[in-house]
Amino acid sequence: GHLRDNESEYVHWLVGNIPGNAVSEGEDICHYFPPFPAKGTGYHRCIFILFKQDDVIDFKEDFRPSPCLSLKMRTFKTCDFYKKHEDQLTPAGLAFFQCRWDESVTRTFHNLL
């Protein structure tokens, strides 16, 4: 969930234009940032969505400069992203996990945010 806007999410990692299954060779559109569920807010869902693409896509409008420590810049709406690129992307996989606050989140807030 988003800390200020229930209609938005945070993008924790976004890679596009992956050749085959070589994720490390893809375009790092938004550098990885660990989950940071606030203390006392219960479980949060982190979702990984895999989109298939047949051609290279220009993601310059979606790009966030690395390391992108601004939560405002990480505000994201998956639905809007998909609507913008739906002619070039096909949903192909989904996985998720749940997490809740622990001491590592405090370190994330203090050291990264």
C-alpha cells in the first residue's frame, strides 16, 4: 500500500526490455528498493507482475533515476502503466508475498529514506 494515497502503490523494482530470461541484461527502469511496511500497519502485499513483450519498448516516461530514494518518485499505478503499454505488453505471470514491519524496516527508513 501507499502511505498517503490509497489509490496508488510504490514501485519497488521495474525492469524492461529483458532479452530472453537474462533479467540482469534488461533495462533498469526503477532500481530495486526493499519493502518498507510501516510499524503497526499489518501485512502488506508485494506483487511481482511479469509482462511479455515482443519488441523493445521506449520506457523513458517511466524511468526513475537510480537509486531513486524519493517515495514521491516511486508512486506508481500498475493499472495506468499497463494501459499506457497494453499494445506492447501481455501479462504472463504473477507472484506475491506478504510482509510486515520488522527491525530491517527501521534501518531502511533511517539509511535510505
